[in-house]
Amino acid sequence: MTMTKTDNTTAIFQSLEKHIQGINYGTSPKELYDPISYIMNLGGKRIRPLLTLLAYGLYREDYEKALTPASAVEVFHNFTLMHDDIMDEAPLRRGKTTVHERWNTNTAILSGDVMLVKAYDLLLDVPGDKLAQCLQLFNQTALDVCEGQQQDMNFETREAVQEVEYLEMIRKKTAILLGFSLQFGAILGGASQEDAQRLFNFGESIGIGFQLKDDLLDVYADQNKFGKQVGGDIISNKKTFLLIKARELATGEDKEKLEEWLEARDFDKEEKVNAVTEIYDKLNIQAITEEKMTSFFDHGFAQLNELEVKNQDNLLALKALAEDLINREK
């Protein structure tokens, strides 16, 4: 994990990682289980289960009791990644070959299915008096993630997408799982219903902000720090917040040029990135995106100020983790 962490967060992360490494998914047939171990060991930051444990730690000190339920969140998240990679025909995940490329598509589908089953198995560690509530929230979150993924795929073939539609898509596809992770930890820790909802709102808001930052970095990141090609979204005509706002605001010659680049099928990639970025600059798209992104971050952090928590150190650790993610450059 490359982010700056407090000593407490470091200890929690190390305990979490050890716990995840100790999960037994099964052994035979190995073609079914090896892909699960493979994707779970690709070096993810474990943000979601870490959020669960930090939220739990706001109300109780024995976070070790929440390690198994928190791990369920990570297993579910990686299940969605395995299936998303198939749908996106992605060759790489975290710089390594994706499961469907290393094995095959059918294996990736089936191994992903096992991961979803295993996530439910891990959730059975939730105390009985909280199990029904947590399962209901988990199921709703899983449905929302699927709806968000389908909306994202629908956008690929649509001529135009409105800002409100895009924000709702990223809320479901990305942000809701962050919100659930925090709400889940709060419930396990015995938080009030109000605090659990505030933590959900915090996660949801910063999750939307994170995706807007990803959109921004794809165009304006330092190539040496970004880790992938800057301008990839422009090259593929991906309907990001930046493109949606540019199409909404462009007029006259700018509008004509933008539409020409969107319709072009044979082009020089660097030329297209430079030309579209120039239009973004003229329309002040970077500042507009930053303003929208900041509004979600501000709304999220305002939720934390309303919490009634026992452990202020863990609250500072949660804020520090979120701020590290906000300030990232890749």
C-alpha cells in the first residue's frame, strides 16, 4: 500500500492483509480456484475492507472481530472486477494479465461465481442480531453495482449522455460500494442508525468525487506519474464528465471540431488528444470538473463532522486515508 498511513491504519491494514491471505477458497479443481487466488493477490489497496474496519473502529476497539466480514467486501469487489474485465475485454488488471486472458472467459465467469458465493459465506460471520440487516444492505448494494455497470455499457452505444445520468451511473457502479463498506463497519461496531447513514453518505460522496478525479487525471495527469496513457478516454470517446460537459457547453467552431473528432475513425491518437484537450481548455472544463469534484468531497467530509464517535484517533485516520486518495496523482 503506497498511501501515507497513521500507525493505527498500518496495523489494521497488516492484520487485514494477513487475514485475506489466509482465506481458503478451495483446492480442486485447481483450474477453478487458482484464478481466485491469482486476482486476490494482484496487489490491490484493500480500500473497501479497510474502510469497513476504520468505521468499526470509530465505535469499538476490537476490530479483529470484523476482519472476516470486512474480507467479504474485498472478495465481492474482486468478483466484480473479474467479471468487469470480461465485459470490457481488458487485457490487464493492476499491470498484470487479467484472469480471462491468462485462463479463459468461461473459467473467469465460473471462478467469479465462486467468489460471490464465498463472499456470502464470509458474511455469515456477522453476529446473528445484525445478519439480516447486513445481508439486506449487501444485496441492495450488489444490485446497484450491477445496475451501474449496465448503465455504463448502455452509454457506450448512446449518442449523448446527460450529466445527471452520468453522476447516477458512477454513484451506483463505484460510489455505493464505498458507502456500504463504511456503513457496514459502523453497524458491526454498534453505531447509531444516524451515524451509519452519515458514514454511508460520506463514502458515496467521496466515491463520486474519486471517479470525477479519475476522469480528470486521464486528461490532465503527469504522464510520468499516471501509470497509463494520458488521454485514453479521449481516444476511445469515453463519455466522461469532461466530454459530457464539453458537448453541453461547446458552440460554433469548437462544437464542430469536437463532433468531427468524435466521429473520426482514422486519426493520429496524439493529434486527437491534443485537439480535444485544447477544446477542453477553451471551455474551462478542468476547472468545472474540479469544482464539481470538490463539491462532492466537501459534502462527504461534512458528514464526518456530524458523527458521534468514541475514537477520535480512528476518525483522524479515516479522514487521512480519504485525503490521501483525494490527493493522488495516478
